[in-house]
Amino acid sequence: DGRSKNVRRIGTRIGGRIFLIMEDLELLDDRFVHYRFQVDKGQTVIRIDKFLVDRLSDISRNRIQEAANSGFVLVNGVAVKSNYRVKPNDDIAIILDHPKTDFEVVPRDIPLDVVYEDDDILLINKQPNLVVHPGIGNRDNTLLHALAWHWKDEDDLDVNCTKMGLVHRIDKDTSGLLIIAKNSDAKSKLGMQFFNKTTERTYNALVWGVLKNDEGTITGAIARDQRDRMSFAIYDEDENPNAKHAVTHYKVLERFAYATLVQCKLETGRTHQIRVHMKHIGHTLFNDERYGGNEILKGVRTSKYKQFVQNCFEVCPRQALHARTLGFEHPTTGEWMQFNSDLPADMQALIEKWRRYSPKE
């Protein structure tokens, strides 16, 4: 069924909703169709973005165009671009990232490390092992539930309202800086900054192996792994139409016996980008189970070394990745804002262990 190829893009936003990957055929059904229009028999031929903006008063034409050009507007079951001309009797559907049966997010007392907050934005330092958005396997204890608790006494702030909320995401086991918009204007302006790649984001990562070069750039288009749909991989853009151009700049911060602490600066923001790119150059993130970093990839094979690595895994039981800095233009004042966050305790302890390790021991 060719329909499964129609819904495949990442990061497109419409009406405050963020589209996620829905490549599995069973997801492409009416549960995910949040807007549907049957065009009248007497309808004059008109561009679909103009047709939809006249009927969706709370969604801008720009967002409709983004959604259409990313494959989330379907006509008669087939994805169309924003310049498609609506015809009489067309069946138009807009698909969002969640079933219509999603239940309401209720407040849960989950601690938040608030870095900055004003009337428009909230910046947090997310702890590891916290899912950002409710999904299969975790419906009750996510960042959104924590935000609901944080704002439980604010009558005008409701995380269930699509006009506010997450602007970008980081993985469950990745720690670090994350920004949340508190109103529709802030969400729109911040969303465009991420879309236009005008934000600045750097991460710290501990990777397997000793990098030879002090700095470098990794360029490789990323798409869902055709052999393992939970992972992503590098593909030739000409061979895989789903592959999205991705660029990561890295710089060595500190070298250890069999590992390296690096800074990664994102030029693009693809899912698992740093994890995939570092593996691609032979330096998988330390303890990244999804990409094989939870095995001994470098070093001697003595029992003592194996025990050392196992202890490291226990000290930092997740991929060693932290969103260290975030820079953006304030959506209201226009002021450039730059934030930094310290490495969390588990990564600090892990790095200290590697600093003390000597292959001669």
C-alpha cells in the first residue's frame, strides 16, 4: 500500500502540533486524521493552502504550507504539495502525530530543573530517563506531566493546549537544555528559528575510541534504518528519498585511553543525529545501547579492563550525551539569549573514572 510512504517527515508543525514519524502502515488510519474536508461539487479550482487557511482560522498559511510540503496533507489518500489545486469532490485530510483518542495530560509531581522562565518561555535542564512527550510505553510520567504540575496554579497555562508547549525535543536518555513556549506567538517564532537553523546548540558526548583530529565536520543524510525501524542510519540522498541532509561539527575536548570527550555543534537537527554521525565515523557514543555502545568497542580484553568498563556503565547507565548549550533569539524582545548547563552527575563521574584509568594498571 503506497499510502505508508506519504507520512514520513520529522519536525513539521501545524497549529502548534509537532508531526512525528508515522511510517508504519497500521498508524496511517483515521485515528490520526485530525482535520478532514470533503470539497463541494461546486468548488472552484484553488490552491490547497488557500483552501485550508480559509477553514482553519487558528493555523497560519505558512504552517499549512510546511505541513503540505512535508507530506502531511493528503488528498484522496495521496500526499500533495502546497501548490496542489483543490478540485470538486476531493477528500482532504491533515494528519497529526497522535491519535484523537489521546487522553488529557494531568499534573504529576516530577522535579524540574528550571534554568530560566518569563512570560513567554521556560528553559529547563532535563534530567536523563525522562521522556519528553507521552507515547507508547510511557503515558503518565513525561516532561509534559511535569510541566502540568509546574503550572498547576496558572489558569492561563495548559499543556493540553496546542498553542503552547515543546519547540524541540531531546531523547529520553539525553540530558540537558530544552526550551518550552508558553504561548502561541512564542511557539511560532521559536519554531521558525529551529526550522531555519538560526539557533545554536552544542552537546557534550563521551565516545568510544581516541579521535585523531582535534576537530572536524560530519556530513551524512539520515533516515530510519531499513533493517531496524527503531534506529537511524546514513544513506545516500539520491538512493533513499527519505534521507535528510545532516551536518555535525565536532571538537575534541579531552582524550582518554580508549575514549574521547567531544563537543558536537548541530548545524541541522535530525533525530539521533549525533548518535548516528559519531557511529558513522567509528566513534559510537559510550553506553549507547541502541547503536552498540554498550559493548566494549575499544581497548584491551583483560578481565580487569572489562570490570572497569562495566563499572563505567553502572555509573552512567545511558548514552553519554548532554545538551550543554542553547542559544536563540527571544521571541518577544528579540534579544539573543545564550544558556549553558553543567554536565550531570552521572557523566561527571564517568569522565572522572576515565581520567583516573591507566592501561598499565
